[in-house]
Amino acid sequence: MKPKILLIDDEEGIRKLLGISLRDAGYPLVIAIDGEHGLELFQEEHPDIVVTDIKMPGVDGMEVLKRIKYVSPETEVIVITGHGEIELAIQSLQMDASDFITKPIHDEALFVALRRAEEKLAWRRSLRRYNETLKTKVREATEELRKNFQFQEKLMQSAIDGFIGTDDAGRAVLFNVAAQRLSGYTLEEIRELSDPLPRLVPEWGEFMARTVPAQLAAEGRSACMVQRGFLMAKNGERIPIRLSGTLLLDQDRIIGSICCLQDQRELDRLQRDLLRAERLAATGQTVAGMAHAIKNILGGLKGGRFMVNKGLELNERRYLQDGWQMVERNIEKIAQFTMDLLNFCRDREPELEETDPNGLAREVFDLYREQAAQLGVRLRLELDETLPPFVLDPKGLHQVLTNLVSNALDACTLGDDLPARPEIILSSQGLAGGRLLLQVKDNGPGIPEEVRKKLFTIFFSTKGSRGTGLGLLLSQKIVQEHGGQIQVQSVPGEGATFQVILSRKFATPPQKSPDGL
Amino acid sequence: MKKKILVVDDEMDIRIFISTLLETNGYKPIIAKDGEEGLKMVQENKPDCVILDVMMPKESGLKLYREIKTNESTRHIPVIMCSAVAKKTFFHSHKELDRYHGASIPEPDGYIEKPPEAEELLSNLQRLVA
């Protein structure tokens, strides 16, 4: 759209002439007959461009220019001067007129001046738009920054963990609500402390004194610290915390530090609770397992009682005999179970003495030789006769071997897939590093993977009511008390091998040679 | 004629006890030490009732139970299951197993928690063996 023009001239001829030209060119136009009228119209019409004659009676063109520029500096004012009035023309330019044209007025000169004025107007408008956009942008960015800052401030302040920030002189500049709550110090109090971080967190002082210089020297930069420590609260309490902190560096210069404090008391409490719950669950399992084993034995005893009663009632010796045997068997069972339990629960130190491991193996072999023969199992002994004596607990180890051989006998004689020629080999062997291997190998059905995983679990048994589910666990405990380990190898269908390996620690120290070398 | 009762249990004491109990109460006990033996005796002797232990080392009593109850010639034989597991737990797991096998197998005719009580066993038998 064309800019609106206010034309001011006291000569009617010029008003008419210019009026026609300007209207023809498509400009919206208002016309004033003198300076005073021009200023009135200016107020009412808000023209973009004013074209005014300089020489007018009353309020002249210079005055019009001055006033218009005063109230509306953006309005373009073109002055019309008479021939030889160059002085006035220059003066008007100094007063910020956009251009001047001289009388007699040529349309061409007029339109050139108008075009320039229009360009200036357009330029000024776009500059203003640009400025305004810039202002908005700056305002928005400022707002964004403020929000961000507020957010971060809120984040810091409402964080569950405590934050302490210091400047380059070690003075506290940040001390959030959590840090205040945790330590008992207020922000003002902490600001008055000269070196708050090392005072509140002694580990920080250590870190600054030792780790930082070392890290700076080694890597040219300082890493952060993450560790457990204590917060010295105002009331003297040492609060367990997990702290992570780092120096704030600008190039190589330390500009401050920040430290995050996590209260560990709640976590510690949760962990304690969890541990207790686990222990309770384990106890529950143990009790259930025990109840099951006892129930089985009780069944046998009740059966025995019934038989004895019947035998007495019917005067039947056969019932009496069977019944009493049942009672005896179950008394034996409960005695064994109790012993196992006690052995398992008792935290006894192994009674160590110098022992010949081969002698031990022979004892166990002799114990089972007859039973094995009755069951049709070939029991063999393969000893490493070069073995030195070992310092170990003979009673404990005897129990382990007894257990393993008795298990092997069960494996060869109970259940499915029994070997045609059942065989058990009990062997001893010296291993590298002065270690001792005791081994019980059978050619029974072997141990499936899912059973193998549970072998050393309390009350786990594959023998129905015959097993207590304590034997292997007890053996493992004894071997571990010796600082040794118990291992199982098995290929299903090809038997199982149990290995007890005792470390050098229990070997006897080598005798000093007589010549003292 | 005396009713034939098959006792299947891996535990010698239980076998002796139950068979004496049956003998002294006018039944004719026959015994099996495991599920395999039990199945053979069910087929050969056609007992009037089976007293079956659930937990046995070789294969569980549940397998034998399924075999009895899915075979046309033996499914009518009442079975009393015997286990240390609480009754409620047992019947729950029976249903679960049923779902697992995809076939509906009837619940056991009787259930006795171990250790077995003489009176309970006898009353179960009286109910099942007319």
C-alpha cells in the first residue's frame, strides 16, 4: 500500500498541481493550506510522509518540520524551497528532513524524493520489526534462562541428597535443604565457616590433601571421588554417608568444588531387614525339613507301637518281634539324625592331629567290606603308598569317607539303571603342591544335572525316607573346616566320583635334614 | 472271602505296620516295594483297594496312580494315597498335574497324611471296600 501524504502549501496553484500529480500516482492524500492547518491535520491523519513548503505565513515549514520531528521522528518530511534558498534547504536537512525539492516543482524531482522517503520508511519499518523481534527473543531467552535457573535451583534444593558447593576460596555457595537437614547447619552458619567441606566431611579433606595433588600430578587433571564416609553433623553425630564429589575446573584453575551426600542410614536399615528376612526364610526351610524327617521316624515308631500292642493283645510273638524291631530301628534313626544335626550345627574346631590318610581310608574300607559283599558290590581300595602323614581331623575325615562310601553303596544298589557289576573304588593320591586327594568312585547310574545342583542343600535327599538330607552337607562342612574342597563329577549312566581335596596347609612340615643343610 | 488290599510303600516299617493292621482287621494284605512292582501286582492280583505312597525314590506313586486310573481294567479299583504332604496341598497339586497332563484323572478315593493313623486308615477302607 502507498504511504499517506500530507501536503502543506499556502499557494493554491501548487496545492492543486501537486494534488493532481500525487493522486494520479495513487497516494492517499490530505492537503493543508498553511502550517497551522498542517499540524492539525498531522494530528488527525497520521500521514507517513509530509511534503511542506518552507516559506509560509504564520507557522512556516521549518517550524512544521521541527514539531513533526519532535512528536514523530519517524515521519519523513520533504521540504519545498524556492529557487536560491539553498541555505534553508541545508538547514532543513540538518533538522532531519529527508529531502528537499526546489520550485518550480518538476514531477520527476518530486517522485524521486518521494521514492527515497518511501525507501527510508520501509527500511525504518523493517528495522523496527527486526528490533522488536530481537527484543522478544531476548525476553524469551531471558525467561528461559530464568526458568532453567529456577528449575536447577529447585532441583538442587528439593533433592533428597545433600549438595554442598564451594567457590575457589572454599567458601560455601550452595548448601541445599537436604544438606541442611542432614547436617543440622543452616545456610548462614555454613557460610560463616571458613572451610566447610573438610569440616563436615573429613574424607573430603583427605581427598583434597592426598588424592587431588596426586591426580593432578599424574594425569594433569583431577577426577572425582566416590566413597563411603561420615558426615559430622552439628550435634556431633557421625552420619554414615555415601559421598561423591569433584573439583570444578576452568582450564587448570580450580574454581570450586561440589559434593553430593547420600544418607546411608535408611539403606543400611533396609539391608539389615533384608538379611533378617532371608535368615528367617532359611530357618523356616530348615524347620520344615526337620519336621519332615522327624515325621517319618515318628511314623515308624507309631507303627512299632501298634505292632507291639497287637502282639500283646493277640499274644502273637511274630508281631511283638517285628514291632520291637521297628521301634529299635527308628530309635537308631532318630539318634543318627540328632547326631548329624548336632554335628552340622556345632561350630567345632577340627581336632587336628598327624594322621596317615591311608590308614583312615583302610578303616572305612574295613567298615564297609562285609556290607558291600552282601549287597554284591565290589569294594576296592587303591592307595598311594608314598603319601606322607597329614595334619587333619581324623574323626571328621572318617565321617566324610564313611558318608561317601555309604552313598556310593546306595547308588549301586537302589533305584534304576543299576550296573551289572557294581563297583566302588576308594582311593588316595598325592597331588601337586603337597595337596591330598581322597576319592570315592562308583559305577552306579550317575547323578543328573538337576540333582547335582542340589547335592549340598540341606535336607535334600533322593533316598525317600532313608535319607536325612544332611550327609553330604555335613561332609562338605567338615572338608571346608579343613580349608579343603569337595567336588563331584558325574556322567549320567557312568557313575559318580566324589573328590575330597585338602590343601598343603595341612601337610606336615618337611623334616629338617639331619646335616642341617 | 477276605478283601485283598495292595500296599505300595518304599519304607519297610510302613509296609510291616500297614500289613499287620490289615491282617488283624480281616483283610488280606499284599505288598509292593515300589511303583513298578505295584503296577505288576495291580494287574496280576486285581486287589480290592490300593494303599499307595506318593513319595518313593524310583518313580512316584502319582505315576502308578495315573496308570491305575487310565487303564480300563483297573480304573474301578479304589486308591488311598498316602503322603507326608498336607491334604490340601496334595489335592491342589493333583489338580495342577491334571492340567499339565491335559487329561482329567479323578481325585484319589482316599487320602491319608503320614504318619498313618490306624483308625483313619481303617475307616477309609471300610468306606471304600464294602
